[in-house]
Amino acid sequence: MPAAEQPPEHAGVALALRGVDKTFGSGARAVRALRQLDIEVPAGTITGLFGPDGAGKTTLMRLAAALLRPDAGSVTVFGLDTVEQAAGIPQHIGYMPQRFGLYDELSVQENLDLYADLQGLAPASRQQRFADLLRLTALGPFGRRRAGALSGGMRQKLGLACALLRQPRLLLLDEPTVGVDPISRRELWDIITDLRALGTTVLVSTAYLDEARWCDHLLLLRQGQVLAQGAPEAFQAPLRGRCHLVRSTRLGRRRLQLDLQRRPGVVDALLQGDGVRVVLESTAQPVEPGESWAAREPLFEDAFVAALREQQRGRQLAAPDPAAAREPGPAPALAPGEGSRVDAGGAPAAQPVVIEVRALRRDFGDFVAVRDIDFQVRRGEVFGLLGANGAGKSTTFRMLCGLLRPTSGALRVAGEDMRSASASARRRIGYVAQRFALYANLSVAQNLEFFASAYGLRGARRRQRLRWARDEFELGGFAGTSAADLAQGYRQRLALACALMHEPEVLFLDEPTSGVDPLARREFWQRINSLAAQGVTVLVTTHFMDEAEYCDRLALMSQGEILASASPPEIRRLARGAGQPEPDMDEAFVALVQAHEAALRRA
């Protein structure tokens, strides 16, 4: 390339944004995605980009890849300006967007061949590069398999291999681990860590706050602005002496959590194991009788939530723009007596069975997706269905919702046989899909009206439930706003309001918190706890292992079978070993699934 486009040595900075603004749309529909952004990505590091949907992560990635131009400011990659020297940028970067364009009908090798052609990879160097990438991603044995037949984690690995064909100096990964299970996430991070050792600079955006542990440098983004940036230690050090695990002899976990959230000086209170993890404003501990407080090392999530709370307080003091999305309001309180229901590790035996599964099986041709599983869920329980990609949990979930017929076995939901009466059963079910089944072009009020009609609500009851939805979820101020223009946390509120419009006995939640702000996630689970306390039965799937702590019981699936069904503390105890005396839920998941798969291979 011309000498002017040769990347200069640039003081160890791989990517720099100086005073960057980026706005999409115009007039009333203008969305300011980035606001006077100043960041640096150090060369030779893994830099993690954290923030909820709408924070500006993808816009930043596309600017770095020279796919967008900034409205103001400058973007440089190893000293090359992405506007004035845009032609030279692709030679130095690899970019893997959220939905990488694999060709499902082509094999793994054919996808690599195609992207090598598109990227102009020299024929002489291809075979060695293919061999290196197939070894790095462990896809060598699957070269002839169709991309469409790969698991979610394997598809992400193939997308990563295609982005690495030209051996980029800077690799841009936009949420590469979204929607994949904890085992696949760890495998992807092993690959990313190996790339750093080979000299590649990596900028990776993610919704999983625990992935900060694998990063050298962190960027915290919200609403197009940097809240903080620096090494992980810089985030965590100020919180030392302010993080504790609290246990109580007087209150169960959920009652204790609610009580702690209301105490002055408490920034965050999150269920963890047999207690509540607390982050405080200072080192002063608001201890009550019957409680034990054990110090804990700060996590990046603690720092993230503390920063969001501080920004929230700052906006309230500064009288923010009323057009901006409001912060989540208080969640409804739990009903009296909720603690006693939860403390036993599940709903008491006196509660009736609402979901009953016996010898449930689903075949797709010769492939057995779900293999003769059994479980029960009682009234008022929060039941989690967890599993690796391909474990069968999504198939099980679809059968429970009446969206897929079982091959054999018995399945009853809310007293209805789902094999013969799924339509009538669905009138007693609420469902929140992963991407929220809302009508994007309809306003908030129109979505609520539509779902009220779909559930057959009429007259006074219809008016009462619409008023309840607006008031309970604080949606009245957004009545005329289209669903597409809502912040992610408010789309989640609207989806839940629509799902609860007809007061269902059973609520199904499919990855309900994907991409939402950590504060909105906490508010959401307070609402779910309140619903369970009122007798609503909740079944949830999630890839956020910390959210499994909110469940009364879990069913952990692997290769179509249930390998463990127990309360979260019992699941963690099952995974204890010499190397992991006190595993967290993520570690327990990985240990139990890998042990089960190893046993199947030996058999």
C-alpha cells in the first residue's frame, strides 16, 4: 500500500477515539449513539467493552472497522485515520459482528474457502492458515460438516476463524459469546487469550460482566458515554472492605435480600449461594441481630453496578432531560411469608403441582433431542431450566409452552394435557420471549391494547388490567412511544406487562434479561420474586449463571437428559471437589456437564 498508509509506531495504542460523536436519524427521531467519546485501546491487550444494549458498543466497533464515519472527532487504528486512510484499515483488522454471516448450506471448509476469496488471501498461504485456524478453534474434525448443523458455540468459533484469516493486528469482536453456554464461552475465551499471546490486540464487547476476569483493560459504556476505563484492579480496588456475604438466622435469602436493599448505605444486594452478596457505600456495616457478615473480594460487576448507581444519583440531582429514558423505578414488595416458602429450597409439599413432566421425549428423525425426562414444578416455584447449547433445554421449553408436540411421554401444565389441549392451556400461560414478542411499529399503548384483545379481555376487566399495566410498570409516560424506540429495560417491562395482562397461572421466561442494564436485571428479578410469592409458577431459561441463584430449584440438562435437579446450593455442593471447594454457579455448571459428558464417552 502507499507509504502514507503504512501504520506508524503509535506509542503502544492500537485504537484511539478522540472527541467522537455519532448520531443516527434526524429531528425527533435522532438517536445520539456516541457522545464526545475519548478512549484508547492499548496494543497487545485484551480490552473488554461493557455496557447494556443501546450503550453504543456496536457503533464503536463499526467506527473502528471504518464501516462508519464519525460526525465529529477522529478514530485511528495504529495511527491510521479511519476516514482519510480508510483503504488501509482492513489490512490490519479482523471484525466479527454479532450475527456473523456464515453460509449454513456450506461446510466448515467451504465457508473458510469463501471468506479467503472475499478477503483476497493469497492461494499459497491458504492451506497452512486453514490448518492453523482449525487447530486453534478445535474444528479440524468437523471440516465437512454443514455450518447449519453446528452448535451455537461451534458456529461462533467458525465465525472467529473467518475473521482471523488475514492474521489481523487488531481483532474486533462484537458480543461473540452472546447466547452460548458457559462451556462454549470458556472455550472461546481460551482462543482469545491464545491470540493475545501471539501478539494480536483484541477489543471484545460483551454482556457478561464476569468476562472481565479475562481482560487486561476495561471500558465501561452507557448511553454513548464512557463511565470509566482502566485495568480491572482500578475498578475493584476502591470497593475493598465494602463487599460482604451476609447470612441470617432470622430471615430466608429472599427476605434478607429485600431487607438489605432497604437499608441506608447499601448499594447492591444480590442472592448468592446460601446468603446475599452486599456492596456498601462505605466500610460501615449496617449489621442486624442474627446476621453474619463475611468479607468478599470485589468483582467487576460490583464496580459496574456502583458506577451505574452513582450516575443514576447524579442525573437525579442534575434534573435530567425528560425525553431521556428514566431509571428503573422500585419493584413491588414481596408478599408477607415469602421467606418461609423459599427457605426450604422449594415450594412446600402442600402446594399443588402445576407443571408435570413424565418420560418426556422428542425425536427429530434419528436424533433424540430430549430423552425420557421427568420433573415437577409446584405452585409458586421459580424453576430454572439450564443446559449447554444442544442439551435439549430449548426443545423442552417449546414443548412446555405448547409450541412443539412431544414424541412420547406425559406433559401437563396448569391442569391441561399439552398433547391434546395446548390451545386452552395457553390461555393460562404468560410467555416472555428472548427478544420480546412486541410489535415494534406499535406504540406502548397499542401493544397493551393488542395483547388485552388477544387474551380476550373485555369491558371493566380490560380497563382495569390496562390501568394496572401502565401504573405497575410505570409505562404511562411512554404511552405514545413506539416499542422500537424504548430503551431495552423498558421494552422488557412492556413485554412482561403484556405477558401478565390476563393474570396467568404460569409464566415462561426465555432468556428474559439478555442485553438489559444490570440495574434493570435486578428490578426484573424483584418483580419475578413478587409474582412467585403471589402464587404464580415461573419457569425460566438463562445463560446468566448468577440468575440461577434466584431459582428455588434447577434442572441441569446435558445431551437430552437431566443430570441434576436440586436447589442452587445443592447444585453447587454436587460440584465440589479438591480443586473447587466452593464453586460458584458457573463453575458448578461446567464441572457437572463435563463430568456427565466424560461418563457418556467412557460408556
